[in-house]
Amino acid sequence: MKQTVYLILALTAFSAQGDTITLRSGKVINGRFLGFSERKFDFKSDDGDLISEYPVDVKSIVPTVPLKVSVELTRTNYVNVAFRSFDEFTLHLGKDEAAVDERVIMLKTLTVNGVGRRNLMPPDKNNSDGRAQKGEDGPPPEAPRDWQRSGKWREMEAKGNSIISKGEDVDIQDHLKKGFINIVHIHYPKALASVREGNYVEALAAKYSNKICLLKIVVPDFKVPVCESLGIKSLPQFWFYDAQGRLVKKLTDRFTEGDIDDALKLARRNAN
């Protein structure tokens, strides 16, 4: 009997701790995990404060017990799966008793006890790492598509004022924002790496909107004029300009989050 009472008390004490979010600053907050929207994790502290943090500022999220969630990613989605934790920029999910890990840079929404809208992209037919090389065989790249209930794919127009070219010649210097670190994303919509890392630089630009300006060149294929004028032979690419408008780094072959962070640091150092 005593053991049963102790067990109940222990479980009650454990559940009272609530979910936990740990920030990269070292701050630990107990409360309730609310989900992910508008590129931020949402959390309500035990004190009633609503907290919204970009993934780059979150070290980990651990719910008291796995939560039933619906997850919308760039290329797929999950309905009513278990959210177990988040750390190292990775969501740890459970589906049919199997573990599923997904990178947060692919995440669009995460809804606790809800159902997300299907929003998929067709399978990537380029290199396994999502890059495309000039002269490679294969079907021409296509614009991003959105799945409709009719079962057809619909062409989607890219949105946002950051697009400075859709294949036509462009003078990048004319579009650089003075006094800002400028990132030029030469975007190939069919490449997984371009979508994935594009999400990451967009999140950084949104977080540091007073310091970083993101410009996008959307390239449908290698035959467009901008590829010739800029000498583009592989896609995607990320070019980094310092606050004086000087090109300090091009990422053309490898562009992990770490590579992007290092290029940003170089652009900042170069500006001082």
C-alpha cells in the first residue's frame, strides 16, 4: 500500500513539472508546449507567459509525456503522431511504435492534437543530396507545386518582395541593402537542398530582420540568361555580401546550417 502511495506521489510530482523548453542561453522554462507556427516554437510557461522562439535559439524541448501532434513538413506530413522531444535541430517523433526523426528546417507547422493541411512537394529527381549540376541528364526543373483535393498538381508562384530575378539578367549590386549583411539565394525549386537550406536562411533573415537582407534569384533551368551572366554551373547557391556590399563568400557545393552560420560570421567580421 505504501509503495502504491509513493508511486502516485512520485508520478504527481513528475507531471507537475510540465513540459520543458531549454534555450541556448541556458534558460530552462517549465510549462506547456503549444506547437510550431510562423517559424517559431510556441510555449506557455507555468507563470502564464507566452513564449515564441526560433529553432536556432532552442536547445531542447521535452514534454512530460509524448504528445499527439500533426506535423506539416516541406515534403511530407504526419497526422496524429507522437512528439517525443526536440534537440540538435531535430524533431523526434513516434509513428506506429517506430522512431521518426525530421530536421526542423523542413518544418512548416506542428499542431498539438490537431490535423495539419496536406502540403507536399513531388519527389526530388536530382542528386541524392538535392543539388543539380549543369549538363546533367534528367527532366527539366519545375516550379514548386501544391497538392489539391482534385488530385492534380498546381503551379505555385513564388511570393515575397525578396525575389529579384526569375531567370532574367539582374545586377545584384543594384538590389543590395546598404548597411545590411545580404544573402543571395540562387534558388532551384526542384532541389531538396535549395528548399531545405532556403528555409533556414529565411528563418535567420526573419529573426535578424534589422541586420540581414535576403534576396532570391529563382532559376527554372540552366538556359536562362542569369545563369550565363553569373556563371552558374551548379544549383542551388548562396552568396554572402558584407555591409559594404562586398562579396565575401559563395557556398556552391556544400551548404549545411553550419556552413551558412560560418559564412554569416565571415560577412560580419569583414564588415567591422
